[in-house]
Amino acid sequence: MKQESKKLTAEALGTFALVLIGAGAVIVESHTGMSHMGKPDGKVGLSGIAMAHGLTLAAMIYGLGSLSGGHFNPAVSFTMWLRQRMTNSMFVGYVLAQLAGAVVAAVCLAALFPDEVTLAALGTPALAPKISALKGVAIEGLITFLLVVTVLCTTRDDNDNRAFAGFAIGGSLAGVILFAGPLTGAGANPARFFGPALISGNLRESFVYVIGPILGAGVAALLFSPLFERFTESDESEPAPRAPAPADPEPSPARRASSKTIQGALKRAHDLYVAGNGEEAAAVLLPHLPHVREYDSEIFDRIRSLVIVIEEEHGRIRRLDKYRDSLYSPNALRSS
């Protein structure tokens, strides 16, 4: 329970920062504009708004990502839930924490800029005059799809550039804002819309900013495994030798493709376990467990040891049940 509380607090705090700074930049743009002060000096501009969102998201990912995974967006959590990286209860908890953080941020903005509750709707994303609701859903879906694909690809266990994931994800958000900001406000995040919209009473276009991102995230989740993971796995496979000796058996697909992938998965799972994320650590190992007997003895022992310590600390994880015989049976021998 303590670990879950840390995760939810991190998600609430990260979403709070994203909405406070992101929506706050929109408010400052309005507050310092010609319509308010009569001077163009100090205007943030679209690029400033994009940078405020992107840099804040990157900072929160690096600062809080080790605690919760750094979602800060119900659409990202929805993707992880679809990919069975989260339990039902944890998914609901993440979304509620994100929405709560967004609402608190909007309350703070309303206290700081009371005039902007009506003038700028507290930075609530809105459709441009020539953008229909249907087109708005399509735009929000597309930009969320791109954002979520960036999240999934940059956080892969075998991605050598994972250290730069925060910058890539933040940069992706900044990019989609530069494109879609003048069209839909570039929400790409139901929480980013919900907090300011609720406090400003501007919920009319909720359909666009909830359905669009959820659809985009869902498509990203469904396409990621069959396309990206399979493509990468085939790239990692070692080429067959030109003239194999007849006595040498053909290596199994698991052992051919496992060299880099399983090492990365073990490291990722161990890091998640150390950070207190037992369920997520088990989820990282889950795709490799059907082939556990095909790995060499060292890899097998590392997998089994990690599963044991995860369950000792976090309790039994039901998704691992059907692999217990393979992991714990004294007859579960491997080829070395």
C-alpha cells in the first residue's frame, strides 16, 4: 500500500506541474497580450507555450518517473493498461490521481489569475472556429497517437537511448503543440483538459478531448506489439551461420533473439523492483516466461531469483501463476 501511495502521489504531482505550467503559459500569453495590457511586450507565443509543456513534462519524467513510470496522462495509462502493464485497480488509481492533480493546478491558477477564469478559460484547450468536433477528435487522436508511440518506443527495454526518453517525450509534446495548438489547443491529455475546464466551467467540448486521446492511445497500444516489437526482434536475431556443422542443433528462436532483449528486460525489471514497482517489474518479465526453459542456466536463474524476490516483497502476482511450474519445478532443466 505504501508503494502504491508513492506512485499515485507522483502521478498527481507530475500532472499538477504539467497543468500548472502548461495552462499557466496559455494564461500568461492571454494576460500579457494586446487585449489586456495594450502592449505586445512579454507575450509568450505558441513556441513558448509548447516549450513550457515539453520542458515540464521532461522534468517530471526524470524527477518522478522512477516512482510511478511518469505517465501524467490518462491516455498513457490507458495504453499501459491495454498492454497489461497495469492492473485494473492501479489504472483507475492513476487516472484519478492525474485528474486530481490537474484540478488542484487549475484551482491554483484561478486564485492567481481570477480574471482569466472567463477571459482565457484558465488555459482550457478549445477548437478553432473552423475546426468541427469530428475533426477535433481526429486531430487529438493523431497527436496523442504520436505522443504515445514516442513513449512506447523510447522506453523499450532494449533501447540503448532510453536515458534520453524524457527529452524525446517532452520534445514530442512540444512538437504536437506547435502543430495542433492553433487548431484544437493540442490537449493530447484528458487531464490537461479536465482540470482547467472543470474550474472554469468550460466542459462543452469534453467529448473531443477525452475520446480523441483515448482513441489515439488505443491504436498505439494495439499496433505497438505486432509492428514495433516484432520488427525489432527480427532485427536483433543473429544471422544463421554459412555452413553450420551437422551435429550442432538449430538454436531456438527464444535463444537467438534473447541475447540483448532479455538482458534489457532483466535490468528494467530489476530497476522497477528496486523502485518498489513489483507489478510493473513482473509485467516486464511476463513476455519472456513462456520461453523460460529455453534460456541458458544463468538467465534462467536470474529470472527465477527476480520473480522470487518480487513476490516475497509484494505478495503473489496472479499473472505469473501459469509459469510457476516452469520456474520452481525441480525438473525445470535448461540447456546451457
